[in-house]
Amino acid sequence: MEDINFLQLFFNLLPALIIGLISYYFYSSYMTNENNRRIFELKRENSKNALPQRLQALERMTLFLERINPGSLLIRVKPLNENKNDYENLLIKTIEQEFEHNLAQQIYVSDKCWGAIRATKNATISLIRQTNMSDKVESPDKLREVILSDLVDRKAPSETGLAYLKNEVREIW
């Protein structure tokens, strides 16, 4: 008799248990979807604000790379005297100042992009230093001439950095 009561109780509770499990599954699915929807909405709202800032940072970094391009840098920054080492230091100081002015933009670009920008800056500084150490260079004007003539044969470091920036912008779109 007791077995019959237990079986009867089990069969009476079975539908309630099944409905409870199904309800839990649907409630859990609903809450997961609702949380995903909220996260999506937050990301969409943040991207509306962040995208213009990211594009502005990429524009500023493009301007930085254009300004440190040896072709434009040498035309913009004139030697102060006839000492080639002073001119080298002036060019490097100008590049470093430009870089420091745009340092905060790194939070808006990817780590790889920032690494490419830093590598471009360092390669430009290295180009200036190596050219200044050459036996062909005796004066600031000769330094300018040798750097510009070398750039006729090969690409400037800033062109590589600009190509990376353009790729970064393409990935955003």
C-alpha cells in the first residue's frame, strides 16, 4: 500500500517537476538573452562615442607621421648654425616633441598600431643618426641633402607607419 502511495505521489509530482524544469530552462535562457541584449546596447552606445575619438586619434597619428617624414621635417626645420650635430639634435628633439604631444592618443589605437608608430619614430631617428655619422656629411645642408637623396631610392619609415594606420582605419569600417 505504501508503494502505491509513493508511486501515486511520484506520478502526481512528475508533471510539476517537468514543468518546473522547463520553466527554469526558459527563464534561464530569457535572462541570458536579456543580459546579452543589455551588453550589446551598451557597446553600441559606447561605440557611438568612441568611434569619433578613435578616428580623431588616427588622424592625429597620421599627422604626426607626416610631420616626422624626413622629407617634410627637413624642409620645415631649418639648421640654426653650421654644426651638423646640433642640427641632428634639433631634428631628433623636434620628433620627440611631436611624439610627446601625441602620446595620449595611444589609448585609442591598438597595441600593434602604437608599436608601429613607435617603430616609425625610432626608425626615423635612427636614419638621421646614421646619416649624420656618414663620412659624406660635413654640414647641416649636406645632412639634409644626403637624407633626401637616400629617400629617393627607398621608402621613408613614415610611409610604412602610414600604411599600417590606413589598414587600422579599414578594419574599423
